[in-house]
Amino acid sequence: MTSEPRTMGDVARLQSASRQRLREFQKLRGKEVTPGVFWDIIVITAADESQELAFEQQITSKLERNELPLGVRYHVFADPTGPKIGNGGSTLLALHRLEGLYEDTLDNFTILLIHAGGYSQRLPSASALGKIFTALPLGDPVYQMLELKLAMYIDFPAHMKPGVLVTCADDIELYSVDDTDAICFNKPGFTALAHPSSLSIGTTHGVFVLESGWDAGDRNQLECKPCRRFLHKPSVEMMKEAGAICRAGGGLGNIGDTEEEDFVYTDSVYYFDRPTAKQLLEILREIGTLSCEIDAYGDFLQALGPGATPEYTKNTANVSQEEEQLVAARQKIFSCLQGTPLNVALLNNSKFYHLGTVQEYLHHLTADAILRAQLGLLSDSSGIDQLSPESCSQVPCIIESLVGLGCDVSPGSVIEYSRLGTDSHVGANSIVSGCCIGENSTIPPNTFLHTLSVPGGYATVMFGTGDDLKRAVPSLSEIHKLRLLDIDFREAIRCLGLKVSENLFSCSGKARPSLWNARIFPTPRTRPEDSVVAVLEMFEALKGNSAPQLEDDVELLSIEEILRCKDVTRMLSFRKQLTEEISQRRQVGKSKLNAL
């Protein structure tokens, strides 16, 4: 997240601008849009064919329910089977697919490219249906990340020459500009949005090195500047050496170590024009078959600007495999893009939010009063909100869910697309997604609970909201370094009555043991509430409150395996049923109020 707006006036302008964009988008939902007013093409990338099908089903459903603008060409493009190609590889292949579909017609089109591929291991409630379809407590019909992005970018197409805007599925950019200003994507090459951020945030993002000769002290809400070079996740020392650090009132470069107002401009989304898209297609022709992970930010943007150097092409410190192929691909990218201009639109009154992890998701939806105020997020989007967005520091968040009488949902927890039975209790800082919870049930605090439809019934997975599902260990002898529900994983296995063996994990090939591929969840149950009971009993065994519930001769599944056989159609049907029932209850409530 970026640094805070500087004044209360900035905060008010940011809120006003964001709410206005939401209102403008709401007017377009379910309506035919005219050329030049909205995007001509919207492309969403997917990790594989299964995810592609899931995304297409959801877009079709949204169009049928008038939740998206009509008259737009919506596409989902899956990555090919084989090695991961990264969002850079997905960008190249998406351009290739579009070229095959539209050819020279693309010379007239504005295109939004959203990278939504990946299995969301850091926010597994989005793994089955996709991060771009993560629901938010906002709008009627309820918004998902897709609608929010379309709303926040609603001003762009009218100020854009034909080309492509690239963004990711799990971030939100809010900004305000002066009344007479507009972000114009009309320059050759690349144009990127840039946000003032702390130096610590800069170390985990891309950082722009601006041309010298301008004063950072008297900043307008929007300034467009040429960029000398781009740094990808640099150290503070690298930022200083490159002259990337700014100081309010002090310009660029030569910043001291103790200045509190030091900041850098960090990246979010970027645009490239139609001639540059053709350059990128030439890169793909030179590379041929993609066999390594290319980054659409680090590998593309580091090649741009007059100060770009090729040193980064050989930096494979964070690459585990395919080093030779990656270096060769980067060198082709650098050679082809070298000298291409990089311009930045400095959004000096802006906020950048990332919702890609469990902790970020919980924080922004339940504890971030600023974001709730800026977007008008509700505590309960399923009915009449019991808490105003600014009323307290932390609230529960209920999205498209039915909560029975006497239920207690603790502050800091999110309930989405679920049914909670009478007198059930959800502890603090938990996520309940897609579940049917029986009466008088208790969900412990700091618990992630998610039910998926699969052939034969329903499977529920449970982790701690602090568990790291991506962390892998080299061998079985080191599984004690993994933690399940804040318990040493070797100890957790013992509590569950299981034995450590290679069969305990579903990983194959070069994959290593992790919570993601640990076979610890019961096979599907016929009723969704029974699958929840099964994993809650597992929790009791882990805490030593009951005898082991799982035996090593019983077939168990990992979340990785459950996701492979997910039944998307049934999951969407469950969501639709909930939404319809909620809508009916709202109508009944309104009728009773009118009768009074």
C-alpha cells in the first residue's frame, strides 16, 4: 500500500473521485456501450484450460445478469500446458491470440489485459473461481474485483490511443486528479501509473527513476514525466545510487539517510501503444516456444528508458530453474525494447491496495477504515448494514451470505457466499468461504474454512489464516518447518493419526512437500455441512481435545487435488441460489417496512 494522502482535502478528493467512478460504472452495467466510451476488448488470462473454463462461465453468467457492460468483446486466454510462462509470457501470447482473431482491426481498439492466472495459494478462497472474481461488500448486484477494476479505470478508454492497458487481478488503484486533468495514454511506447510510496514499499515493488530537473515539492495531483529507467524490487541503496528517491521540496537524488519525507514512485498498471504491441509480437517470434517465467514488469519495463542497462538480464538470484532459457529470453526482450520510451503519470494523490494474501484481504475488508470510507464498503452487503463504514476500527464483513438468528461473527472475520446456522459462532480473524455451517457450530479464531464442490459431493479444507501454503521444504525430514494451524506439521500429523511418508503429499516431479499438497483432508461428503463437521473434528484432534479422527488407510486429499476436480458449475449454482434467496428476503423486508 502506498503512503497516505497528504491532507484531509486530499483524502476527501480521493473519496469523492472513487465514489464518482463507481456511480459512472453502475450506469453502464447491463447497457450497450458505444465505441470510445468503454473498452473495445477485455482479456483475462488464466493459468490453464480448467481455469479458462471457470472464468468463461462466470463472465457468461455476469453478462446474463446484466452485471457487466454489453457490446464489449470479452476473452479468456489460458496459458499453455508445460512450464510456467509468467504474466510476461501471458502478455505475449494474449497479443498473439488477439492478432489471430482481429488482425489489423486492432489498430482501432483499446484493450484491457487483466492477468488473473495462478492458483492463489496465498488467498486460497480465490483458488477455485479466480482472484478476479473475488467478491467485495459493495454494489448491487455485488461487485467482484472485475467490476471494481472496470469502475476505477472507467476514465481511461476515452483518453487512450489504440493500445493495451496491463493490470493484475488482486490490486486496487484509487486516485484523484485536478478537474482539468485527465490521465492520457497517447504517447509512443509505454506509459505507467506511478504512486508516491515509502522506501520500504519500494523494495517490494517496481520503482521509477525520473529524469532530473523537476521539483518534487509542489506536486500537482497529476504530472506526466519521462522516466530514465525502471528498478525492479530494488534495495534502498540501489534507489539512492540510481537517483530514484525524492523528497518533498527537495527534488531527486542525493537523499540523506534520516529524512522522514523521502519517498519513491512505485508501479501499478501500464499502457503500451499499438506499434509497441507489434514490437512485443516480434519478441515472441524470436523466442519461439516459451519455456521460462517472464515477468511483465521486471523483464519488460527494465528494458525501457534511456538509462536502461542489460545487467538485469543475467540476475537469476530468485529463479529456481530454467536459468539459461530466462537469460536468453531477457536478452531478446532487452534488445528489442531498448530505446523504447517509458513515460509515467505521477498520481500524487493516490492509494494502491493489494488484496492477494489472506492477511491483506482480512485487513482491507475489516480493519481498513480508510478504504471502507473511500469505496463505501459495507459490513454486511447481504442486508441492512448494522455498522457504518467508519464506526469502529475493526468490523466483521459479510458478503452474499445468509446468517441465522443468534449468530455471532467476530470483528476481523469475513464470511462470503456461505450459510451460517442458528446460534453459530465465528472467531476473530477468520475466513469462511462457500460453506454451510450447522446450528450451534463454532469456528475457532484465525481459521480459514472453505468448501468446494467436487464429483461425489463436497470437500472442505481448513488452515490457519497465518499458514503459509506456498512454503515448501526440500525433503520429508524437514516437514517440521511447516506449520498447520500454528502447530509443527510433524506434530500435527501425529495428532491426526497419520504417518510421514511420500504418499502423504500429492507433489510430483520437481514439486516439494508443502501444505498445498499435503493429503490431510477427508474425502468428499454428500452434504456440504457434513464436510465442514469432518474438518472441525480434525481441528479438535490437532488441539488434543479428541482422539485422532483420520486413519492412514483412509483416502485423504490435498487442496491441490481437490482443486483439480472442482465442479465449477455447482459452485456457481450455489452462489446464484444464495443471491436469489438474499434478494427475496430484501424484498420481503422492504414490503414490511412499506406496510408500516
